[in-house]
Amino acid sequence: MDDPAFEMQVSRLFAEAPSYPDAPLFAFDVEQRIGRGWALRRVLIAGAGALGGLIAASQAIGSGLLPRLQGVSHMMEAVRRGLGDLPSPVALRLAALPDMPFGGEVVWLVLGLALLAGALLAGRSLEEL
């Protein structure tokens, strides 16, 4: 037969966590291990980011990006000089598109990346709520 007093005593004993004398030291050790893991992750992420940045910079230098950017600045200077010929700023932008040193694929790529960044930002914001 079941003894309710005994069952209550057993459940109370299991509900109360026993106290150990080295509990603060154990908790400190666990916090240090967790902190050390995050520090290592941060260092690895920063190193990977720096390596990626160096690779991107070398690719940009190797592809002749600086002369292209100078070409864009010269083109914008010519557009500013010819500003009086165009009827509106929208027409100015549309007229400058064919002279850009990159194709339309780059515009679509940038728009896609902007949409992806917005979706990730929205997802992160929803997680925080």
C-alpha cells in the first residue's frame, strides 16, 4: 500500500538539491570554461573575417577595380557638366547606367543581397522578441 507521508518525504528530498561545499568554485570553473570557449570563437571569427578581407582586397586590386572607380568618377564629372541637357535627375540616373563599368547583373546581385540582409535582420529582430 502507498504511504502518502513517505511519498511526500521522498519527493521533498528529491526536490531539494544537496548543498556541496565547493559549489561556488564549481560554478566559477564552469563560467570560465564557457567564457574561454566564446573567446576562442570570437578570435576564430575575427581571424576568418580578416583573412576574407585580405582575399577580397587582393581580388579587388588584381581585377583593376581602382581604374574602374576612377572611370566612374570621370563619368560622373561628365554627367555633372552635362546636367543642363537632361530634363530630370531620374533621367540623369537612367542615362548614366549604360556607362557604368559593370553590367546589370551586379545591380541584381546587390538588390538580392540587400533583400537577404533585410530578411536576416527581420529574423534576428523576431528572435529577440
